[in-house]
Amino acid sequence: MKDRLMRGIGVSPGLAIGAAVVVQSQLPDVPHRVVPRSQVEREVRRLRAAVKDVQRHITDLKARAAERVGPDEARIFDAQLLMLEDKDFLGAVEDLIRENHLTAEKAFEFKALEQRDAWMSVGSARLKDRITDLNGVMVRVVRHLMHLGNDELEGFAKGSIVVAREIGPGLTVQMDRAQVVGLVSEEGTKTSHAAILAHSMGMPAVMGLTGALGRIHTGTMLLIDGGRGTVLLEPTQEEIIDANVREVKDHERVVELERGVSLPAVTTDGLRVALRGNVDLPEEINAARAHGAEGVGLLRTEFFVTGHTSLPTEDEQVRYFSRVGKAFPDYPVVIRTFDLGGDKFPAAFQAPFEANPFLGWRAIRVCLDQPELFRAQIRAILRAAVDTQLHLMIPLVTRVSEIERTREMVAEEADELRKEGVPAAPSVPVGVMIETPAAAVLADRFVAASDFLSVGTNDLTQYTLVVDRGNARLADRFTPHDPSVLRLLQQVADAACAGRKPASVCGEMASDPLSAFLLIGLGYETLSVAPPSLPRIRWLVRQVSRAKAREAAHAALDARTDGDVLDILRTGVAACGIDPSIL
Ligand code: PEP
Ligand code: MG
């Protein structure tokens, strides 16, 4: 079995058994072939027919995505459709066929690569998204012309496991869960955005599985364990039975945990912990409610823009925010303003080339520099807050002036809406995400300037340890249990407590039971977690005492290494009567 077992990073728990479907996002080798003059027009016709077929196919994918996850996410396909309507580009491909007698696939590839090189040399971050779309279109059209299958996402039998070098959020959104039961990729880690999405969608996933494509082929039977991060190739009948037994046990545990959905998350010594949900996509609203979320602690809004060719209108945003707010009439819903930048720029957006996009023009920096984008979002939040409990939260803050300026803009827009006679809340609480060392170190100042704090441990870990959160090669270095991150977490909790402002944690760390125990010990009383993790975290809270959690946190702060921290936490939960091996 050993040689059939591969280990990666478990990013979304659960077992899945199925046949692999290897997603070919790479361009096949296109032979350089010329055709006789008499066949040139036939190649042009073949090109036109292929473009039409691919257009139809993408339109179909878009419709299916709209049905599954909503019309907004489905707009992710618009950019590719637009490219297939580009008359100048297609005209140039036809000219190349006629002038050089090339096959349709060779001419299309040539022109697409030429276009890609031209965009790459501009080096604009805005074009990065477009290059990804261009690649997508190129692969689809060329594969179609070469009769290599219509599309990488087509023809999944029920129970397929998607295997790819890299799985982006766009691909994850397209997955039909009736067909796809699991995900495996060579790249990616627990905190890469596609992993967060898979977790939110409750789809078992293993990422960072180095060498996967060398060993797994379409049709290879796989048994994946998204909790343990393992992938077993060609499992035997016995291994499948074992896995099923484990799955049944896991399922029984989940059912048992879900029975506790309406029980309050109170520790054995009476501390009430508020458990909220992280919502990345509209379809997760129901999952969060079903799992007993007390509101939304992090509503990510980037799905509105990433991969889209246009920015959402104010009215579109009002509709969505209002829908989420109304889904939780008794609880707050914390809307995080656009966290654009890095690799998340909509095609419609002018972004400059940057050597280090993750240290560059991102998040609140973009919003403050592009007031029309930010003001529309602020207005949408104020309007939707008229009959809901919406909060506004700003990401990647590093200086107090960013909070002050945001507050001024909120007040200005509230005033404007009042003058216009548009129904809107007169104000909303303004909170700050603590996800940079600067913000953590200055937490006392940030507390004074804002209404609440929420720690984004994904970015806080990335920026404190200088480890790219999506780099599989560095995955063992990316740990929120590093004592440096722990001290920052403690500093933030203490500052919030001293300033009498609420502080929560909404990074992935809060979805992990052992870490949730630590966070409670550090003084956090609100955790916002991926909806599927709510039952487990609720169960954990109900088993432990704040006193024991405090003791463990105290010892963890003195630990030398992340390994020591984990040992301390395991001992701590064991002292509360929990077998740490089941966490
Ligand atoms: C974080 O950084 O921890 C966070 C919650 O934000 P995101 O994962 O969306 O960057
Ligand atoms: Mg973040």
C-alpha cells in the first residue's frame, strides 16, 4: 500500500472515492502542418465552426454555473465569451490560414500566443486575468480542433475526482457537485483561495500533492482523505471497505454533531462563544444557517469581480447584501469591502504592473485610491443596512489613517443618501481586519479608531512569517502556531479587551478545533468559521473550559516552536476529556 499512498495537504475534510479526471489545462503539442491551397477555405470553415462550438459550450457552462451557484459567479465566463467574439483577432487568424496555408489549430495557437506575449510584455496586473482567460480559450479551441475532447470539465461521470496541476477559484466554482466528489492538485495549500472555497462548499480536497500528474491518469481509481491529506491510488476492495467504515463513522459523528446545532456554544465553565460563518459565495448562506451560524463574521465580496469583465453595480450589491442580512435577522453580518489586488483584479480594472503584487496595491489601498469603486460599495452597504444588521470591515489595513478616511467616506455617503432621499441606515459599525504585523503591533490604536476587530490569520501568518500562503513547497513553514503569530494574536486580544471593543478571528485557523481551543484561551469570544466546520467547533467549545484553554494558551505563548505549541494544545484538550487524535 505504501507505494500507492501519496501525501499532500488536506485542505477540505471528508473521504471521496472515485475515478480521476485529469484536467488538462495545458496546451497540447500542435504539429506545424501546412495544407494544400485547395483546402485553405476548409480550414477557415473549420475554425469558424470550432469557435461557434466552443462559444456554445461556454454559454452552456455559464448557464449551468448560474443554476448551481448563481448568476454573479457565472459571469466568470464572460471574458472568454468576449474573446471568442473578437472580430479583429479571429480575422487575423483567418488571414494567417489564407496567407501561410496553416491548419486552423496552428494558426489559432500562433495568434493566441502572439497576443499573450504582447500582453505579458506590457506586464500589467490587469492583463493577468485576461491572460488566464486567453489561455483558457486557446486550450479549448485548439483541443476542439484537434479532436482531443471538448472541454476539460466535460463528461464527468458521477463520482469523479478532479486532478489538476493547479485549481483556481474559477474552476472550483464550475464544479458540479452531483458529478465531482473530490479535488486533488499539485499546487495550493490550505489557505489558497480555491481551498477555502472547496472547504466552504464541503468538497473533500487534497492540495500540494507533488508529482500527482506523473502518477495519476484519467481513470485511475482514487481514495482521497481530505482531512488527513492522503490520496490512495487504485485502492483494493478491502481498503475501500475500510474507508467506507471510516466514512460511516465520520458521518455518524457529523450527524451527532449536527444534532447540537441549536445548542449554545458555551464552555463547561460558562463562557458563551459566538460562532459565525464565513461566506464566500451566495450558496453558502443556507449552509451557514443550517449549521447554526450566529450571523456572518466574514462576507467575502471578491466573487463579484474576480474573473469578471465589469464591476458590479451599486444596485447589484444592495440586492446581495440585503439578501444575506435578511437571512440572519437576529445577528450581525460583517461585509468585508473589496480585497482586490495580488492576483485578484477584474478584467475591467486598470491596474499597474507590480514586481510584488502581494506587497503592492491591494485591498483598502485600492479602495481608497479608487473612490468611485469604494463609494458604490459603501452606499450599497448603507442602503442594505436600512433593515438589517450589516457591519462594514476593511481588509489589509496597515495605518490608522486608512480607518479614519473610510469612516469619513461612510459619513459622507450616508449624508448624500439622506439628501437624495434614498432609504439607508445613517451609519454602520466600521471594523478592521488585523492581518498585517503593522496592524497587530498597533492594535491599541486601531481599537481606538474602529468599532471592532477581526483577525485574518491567513494573511497575518503569511506576512509575519514571510511565507506565501499558496506555495505548496513552503507549506510546512506556514503555521499560525508559530510563537511569533501567537504573540501577535495575544497582543490584539489584549488591546481589544483594554479598549472594550469586540475582537474575533475569521482566518482558517478558527475552523480548526485545536486552534479554536487556543483562541478561546487567548481571549477571543467570537469565531467565524467555514460553514461545514461549525458543528465541530460548537462541539469543541461545549467540551472545554475557558480555564483550561487559558492555561494552555499561557503555556503556548512561552513555547519555543510551533511543534511545542501543538503538543501543549493536545495536552490541554486531553485535560478537558477530549482524545486529541480525533481532532
Ligand atoms: C485572512 O487573511 O485570514 C482572511 C480571513 O482573509 P482572506 O483569506 O480572504 O485573505
Ligand atoms: Mg486576508
